[in-house]
Amino acid sequence: MPTIENTTQEVLTLAEQHFKLAPGSLAASDDFFKKLGIDSLQTLELLSRLENHFNIELPDYEVQGVSDFKTLAERIQSRL
Amino acid sequence: MLDLTKYSSTGAALKDAVEKFANETCLIEADREREKERITYQEFGKRALALGRAMQDAGFQPADRASIIMTNQSKWLISAYAIFYSGGVLVPLDYKLTPAEHWQLLQHSGAKSLITEYSIWRLLSASPARSSVTNLQTVVVTEAPPNADLAGALRWEDFRSNEAPAFNPRDRKDVASIVYSSGTGGRPKGCMMTHENYLEQCVALTSLYPFWPGVRYLSILPTNHAIDFMVGFFGPFTCGACVVHLRTLRPEFVREGFTKYKIAYVSLVPLVLKNLQKGLQARFAELPPGKRKIFDKLVAINKALTKPHPRLWLSRRLLKDVHAAFGGELRAIIVGGAFTEPLTLQFFYDLGIPVANGYGLTEAGTAITVNDLHPFRADTVGKPLPGMEVKIVDPAPDGVGEVYVRSKTVMSGYLNDPELTAETIVDGWLRTGDLGKFDAQGHLHLSGRKKNMIVTEEGKNIYPEDIESVFESLPVKEFCVFAANYVWPRRSMVGEQLILAIHLENNQAFTEELKKDISQRNSRLLNYKRIHGIVLFDQDFPRTASLKIKRNALATLLAQLDRDHAILPL
């Protein structure tokens, strides 16, 4: 199983690709709503992409209120 | 439906509905392609009463307050019924707020109990703001994994009793709910909604948009929102109808939900409706030229034939594929929470999908005006609902003035804020702060705001004072945030923006460094709360004896500046 550090890095890389950002422009502690200025629909698109990548199901309600990549990665890690 | 004029409380009406429609399905819950729940009114009542008794055993008394912070799901409605049955006051909070905001409102509301989901509780319980809340005694969490650390909360599945709870009747004038219309950052606006407010609103709304057993409503707008609470809970339940909850709002599963569950009604905010429009337009654009021509002709025929009023059966035949994509049973899309552009409304109506466009405020008890579809009018927000008195105060020569409302649906006041209540409800009339006028057909046209606020397309009310804390200690003499249209009134309900008015220190220059500081602070705000421009002002801000900024007086001074030149874009 990958470490939480690896998972976090993968989440950041995927988010950077998804929102067409330069590699390394996002950090684990970033609030993605504030940093990316995205709405809830765009967040759902990112979640779908993360699910496909990690081959897991991540219920919307389980990530409700999560706004930083670190916590998001932890929620993903617990399902790997 | 039940004759709601006979009831004195929401709890009493729901109690009778549970008995009268015992064998009808009231709730369906699905998670992606999996249906998780399908329960009857009888089962709904059983579960709610088991919870209600456990709450009562834990010390929950009539008139005590209990908050629900949950995503849209069956346990939301079960919990609400348990609270009403026990004679309690419901405090529905928006699950999308931050933990600090949740704790602030939990404290302000005086909630004694909280019912929430485990994933939300994880964030709430870890928040430092938890220590500031003194009133909360019982927390019940749903969907906690078996070995989860509940941080002092009780598990929903265990929190029940087989003994019958006491049914505690309430009077029509008693408070049923405290609904926060906004004010998470500064002055919480807790609207005290009475049982009468809900009973009267339900009668009025269902007279235009009826429910009956077997009819299904898809609940997407958060249930704490006045619209979903009414049309996604109280309305359908008092008519024996069914509410469908989807645990995911990803577009592919929502689309599937429409067809799988043959949805009749759904409520959306303008932003989502617009996205839906874009998606449909993209699909129409992909049609081969020949098919597109035929399709456009069918739309034109439908438009002509439904001009006087909707003809659902005809539209469903003429535009079969479009209606099939929505499940074939859709009767209307209810849109609310913010202003919807007429072109979007007309787009759906031309396809034979009526959009129930209206105008409302939480303070007025959901809706004030609604389009009755006879005929459909995309250019107005409809006519006043039965029982609503609406007048235009101090009209300008063109007839536009402030909209005032008097009705049994108007809230009893703001919780713990008699001053704001007195400013808002004058001689029994609710001052909406919105500007509008009536046309010859009795339709209301909204044309701007008189109050210092904006409403986003997602239906979020933003009060400038609530976001000022992010600019605290900004190195300037003084500052104040305004809605640009409040300072420079503009006859528009779209494109609203916030501005930051700054008074620099003597000899202080507006440097790039200061601009950068403002931009950085602004980026700490959620995107829809951000300011769009800066206005430099070279006089002292007018203040009260207690040194509070006199916002209206300052706005009058700022208004003397030329808007286009005064706003420096960020």
C-alpha cells in the first residue's frame, strides 16, 4: 500500500493536471476552494477523477466539509 | 392532501400524514446506482418516534432547540419529524459551512442537541471553536464506522427507544424553526419561523404546484434551505408524496436518478439550471443538420401551442427524447435562491419543461411570488401567492420602489436581535430591501436591491459586513465593504459585485504593496465572497457616537463619485 505521503503527492499531481496548473503549484495544506476558486460542481469532477485513478469509491458525504488536499488524501488513504 | 388550516403545528400535521398515508412510499434513498432505502410513511414514523423517545429520555423538552447538519438524506427528515413530534424547535444549518461557522451558529441558536453525519462531526469535533459552545448537551452522529472515535457523540443506530415518545403539541404562533438566512461572519440572522408560517406557506404553494401520493420530488437543494424544506419535506409529506435523495450529486448519477425514479419535481439554484441549459445546448448542437432542423421546428411548434399555458402531454410527445432524458414525468423545475435570467427560463419552457420561477426570502417564509404558468412569463417573478399582500413603497416615477410584504408566512423576527427585527418588520410589513414594480397583469418585476448585500447565482446571500474581518488590521486609516449596487443603485439583479472602500492615512500613497496585501487577503475568502474592486475615499468615514461606521451615510458620500472611474479593479 502506498504511504500517505505518496498518496498526497498523487492527489496534488492529479489536481494540478485536472486544473491545468504548473507542477508543484499546489501544496498539501492548500484550501482547494480558495486556492482554485472552484465551485462544488468542479469539486465533484475532481473527486471522480481521483476515484478513477485510485480505483476506489469516495462518497460525496464522506468528503463533505473537507477543503484541503492533506485531509482529502487521508480520506482516500483510508479506502485504499 | 391534509387540510392544513385545521392544524396548529407542523408536528401535528406530519403526525396525521404518517397515519393517513401509512402504506405510501415517502422516502427513497440511493447511493450511485444502488438503492439503499425505500420506506413507507409508517416506517418513517416508527424510526422518527424511536429517535424522538431517545431524545426525550436524554432530557429534550418542548421548545428546546435541536440542530441538524446533514447532507440531503432520509435521516434528515426522520430527525426533523422527531424534533417536531417532541415539540422542539428545529435549527437546520447549511452543511457547507465551515466548522467555525457551525459552532458559531450552534451557540447563537442555543441548540441543546445536534444530529449530524460522522464525516461532518469529524471536522466539527476537531475544531478549536468547539470549546466556545456551552449549550450543546447531546450529539448524535449517523454513519460512523464501527470502531470510530465519536469524540463524545452518540451513535445514531443505538440512540433509539422502543417506548412511545410523548407528542407535545404546539401553537400556531410558537417557533417551529430557526433558519439562518446569513450572517455567519458578523451578525447572525436567525429567522424565527412559526408553525403558522409553514402551514400557511404550504397551503399557498401546493395550490399552484400540487403533490399527491406516488408523485416524486428529487431533493438536491440542501434541505436546510427554505425551498427544499418546504417542497422537499413539508409539502410532499402533507400530501402523501415521495421524496428521493441521492447521496451523490455527480451529474451522471443525477441524470440517472431522473429516469430511474420518474421525478415530477426538482428544485435547483440558477447556477445549476444554467449548467443544465449549457449541457442541453451542447447536445442539440451536435445533432446532424437535418435532425437539428426538425428539432428546431418541433420546439417552435411546442412554443406556439404552450403559449397560453403548459400542455405537458403534448410537449412530452413532441419533444420525446428531451423529456425521456428527464424521466418523462417531470412536471416542473422549481428554481430559487437567486435571480434567474429570463433567457434560461424561456429555454426550458420552450422545451415543454415549465420552470416555477419566483421570488422569496427566508424571512417571508420561502416564496412571496411565483409564476402561475397561466401564461408562462420569463420576464417576471410571477404574482403574489395566495395570502400574500405585496406593496411597492416610495415608488419612483417609473413605478419602481421597495417591495414590502405582509402575510401569515412572515417570520416572527430575528433571534436575539430585536433591533434588527424592528428595522426589518415595520407595522407588520416585512421590508424586503429589494426594488421592484408591478405590471398591468399583476406580475412583479424585480429591478435591483436597496439593501447592502448581493446574492450569488448559487443562491448565497453575502452581506458585506460578514467578510470585513479578513481585512482587519489592513494598514490604512479605515475601510468598509459595500455591494457596488447599493452605493450606485443600478436596475439590475445580475452581475452584482462587492467593493472595498478605503480611506488612506494622511500622506499615505496607494502602493502596489498595499494592493498586493488586499489581493492576498481577498484570496483567503471563498471565490464567491471576494471583492472585485477598491474605491479610494479621501474623507473621514461618518461614524456613530459609539464609533461604528454609518454605512448608509458613507454610501451616500461614495455615490457622489463616478462609479466607472471610482472602482479600481483588483
